[in-house]
Amino acid sequence: MYYYLIALFVILLDQVTKWVIVRFMELGDSIEIIPNFLYITSHRNRGAAWGILQGQMWFFYIITIVVVVMLVLYIQRLKPNQRLFGIALSLMLGGAIGNFIDRIFRKEVVDFIDTYIFTYNFPIFNIADSALVIGVGLILLLTLFEGKLEKEKSNESIRTND
């Protein structure tokens, strides 16, 4: 249940921020937050990251449904000691559903976080995208550290058996 509350928090935060952008900004409007680094820019995306697969909504509907089902199944099978893994999955679940809601009701995704990293204008994104990236990154880190811990345990058991 705890993991679903995290996902719900991500969905609510994502949808509220998108509502504010749609309600109070015109498409293309930009507000400077940190000069030459962070802006709030009203943008729409009918594709995926970097605008790939523009207009392929049916594809996104199918993929999102499959991903959401898989994430729920994984969450259901978590062991009590996999708390960080569960948090990562819940961030991904919330992010996937947040953008899915946009695709269903708006037929496009509302993006607004606009960053410049060393003069590179990074593609504009939103809270759902952030949650997805953080969740995937956390899973990658956990997987890397899990492999390292398993290797250390294996090496230690070899030493104790010698």
C-alpha cells in the first residue's frame, strides 16, 4: 500500500503542476527561474522523449498499459527488504500514469521544466518524466550494488571455506 501512495503523490503533483501551466500560461510562454539554467516554459509533446514517435498515441497507450501492469505485478511480489526497489517502482508507476492521463485526456503531454546545461537546451520535461528517470536510475544503481554485494558475499564464503 505504501508504494501506491508514493505513486499517487507523483500523479497528483504531476497533474496539479500541469494544470497550473495549462491554466495560467500560453503555449510557448517562459518564466525565468534561474538565469541561463532553469525556466518554466509551457510546451506540449505528442511523442516521447525528445519528441520521438510524434502522434503515435496508440503505441503509447499499449506500451503504458503493459508497463503499468508489469510495475504493479513487480510491486506485489516485493519482499520486505526491497524497500528502495519498491520506491523506485512506485516512482516509475506514478510517472507512467501521470503522462498516460495527459495522453488520454489532452492527446498530448504537458511539459514545462526547461533547463540549460552548459548552454545545451535540454528537452523540456515534467514531474512524471522526472519520476520515471529517478525510478529507472535508482533501479540501475540498486542492480549494480546488488551485483557487487553478491560478488563480495561469494568471495567471503570462498575465503571462509578455505
